[in-house]
Amino acid sequence: MWTTYAIVVAAFCYTHYFAVFTVTGEVIFAVGYLLATRRTCVYSQAGPGLCGLLYALTLAGVLYFPWVPIIFKQSQAVQEHFWIQAPTLEKCESVLFEWATGLHYQGMAGVRCCEGFLAILIVVALWRGGAAGRLLVLLAALPWILSLGLSGLLHRPLFLDRYLAFGHPFLLILIGIAWAQQRTHFARALFGCFMGIPCVYATGISLLERPTRPPAIVAAAEYLRRSWHSGDIVQVSSPQDVNMLRYYGSQGSLLSLDVRCFLDPFRQDTHATHAASLSADDILWREDLERATLRHVWVASDKEGIMTEPPDPGMKLISCHTFHGGGDTRYLLVLYGRDP
């Protein structure tokens, strides 16, 4: 059992660094629970649990150790070029409201109501939820506590709303426990309405905000499917754009679309999302654009300012197309060609 737990912990931590916070909560709870149990039973019942936990953590550390040098390299690479903004009190409160309710930020009054509800939920869980309630409170709160605490301690922001998803499942389970602890049908119905109305409202808002049309990149990929020729290169601005355009191109059966971006794989002072997913053939080098056999280059972007100058001095502008899609999205395709 402990070996299985160690393997799961190592695999979990490989998915994201914030998984360590969840594991930390489990360890804190397990140690506290076993030590508390030790007071009421003989050592032979609590001791093996502590030894098993120590064994599992050691094995998990050994399995995770190959990733440790990469963590240090990434830490050094982003030391001066970090991309997460420092958390502010207003930001934390708005994220707390959205995290707890699923609604968009509704102002300070909504935040105060949310904070009051969470306080009541925590009290109920700690008072009547038993060991399960205390564990869930710990697992839901630790991503908040540790991300904010380490941000101040390391002077490097680690607080980001989507990272807090590691604590959200435990909040939902905690709400379920609080509902189950209500002693009367009326109290359960009242609590269910209190929780259900924001959920239904947030779901309705989310459905209404969904675009009724596909994003503009879909139309751009369809146009490329009709106009692209073998040997053409599609130049985009980032690794993320490479994956997005290639994905939507594959939806239109354009499986051989040659999408590339400029990227120096030897630089460590920049943050490029999706860079690890690229192969050497996905990187655009200056020599690729200077080849005399290259006839056309498509420059694609969802941002302005991509037509300032051709990708190579020997090329000239042939056409420019702007595509519009759902969610007020826009995508530009500019075709440059070399004189035959």
C-alpha cells in the first residue's frame, strides 16, 4: 500500500509543482493523526503507520529526484524574467470570490459574504466534520497559504488563480460534508438552495458567454487549407501559436501544415509557453527564410503589427486577409512571396 502511495505521489508531483502543496497537507494530517492515535493506543498500532509514511515519502523523493536539477535550472532561468505579477489584497479577494463561488468578481460586498460563508464552512467542518473535515480544510487551504507565504518569503510571486485548482476539489467535498451534517430536511434544503443558486447562476452566465461562432483561427486555418502549397512555411510568433494553428489546421485535414516560430533554444532568460513541446523542425531559423527554393511564407498572428516588413528582404507582399470569429477574436494571414 505504501509503495503504491509513493508512486502516485511522485507521479502527481511530476504534473505540477503545486501538487507538492497537496502532498504536504496529506503528510501534516497523517503525522498529526498518527501521533494523536498513539496517545490512545499502543505503539504497535501507530508506529507502523509512521514508518510506512516515512518509507513512502523516501521512495517518492527518490522517484522525483531526477526532476530536481531541472527545477533549479528553471528557477535560475526565471530569476530576472518572471511572468507572474505580485499578489495584492484586492487580487487575492477577487480570486477567493471566484474560486469559492464560480462567479465573476461582484465587488467588495460579494467578497465579504463569501468570506463569511467560508468561515462558517470551516467552523462546521472542524467542529462536526471529524477527521475528514479537518483533512479537507487543510487540503483546500494549503495551496492558498503556501503560495502566498512562499511568495513573500522568496520574493517571487507564486500565486496564480488557476494553480489554486489543486485545492478546489476539496472545497467541493467540504461543502458536501457540511450539507450532510445538517440534521433536518429543512436545513439541508435551505443549505442546498444557498449553495445551488450561485452554482446555477454561474453556469447560466458561463453558457451565455460562450461564443456562438468558432474563433477566428478556425476560418484562417480553413483558408490555409485551400491556399497552402507544399513547401510553404507558416511563420507565427510563439510556440503556443505553433500548436494552436497546427491543431486547428488538423481539424481541416491539413495534416502537413509547416508551422514554425523563431526561438533560440539555448537562451534561458525568457519564458516561452509550450516551448518544451516543439521539435527542432518547429523552430524557424534565418537560414530557412533565405533559401532560394522557398517561394512563399505565410505570416500568421492574432495580434496587430505583423505586416511591418517582409520576413526576408527578397520577398514582397502578395496578399493580406483578416478573419473574424466568435468572442470578438481576430486572426491575420499575410502572404509574402519571392519573385520567380
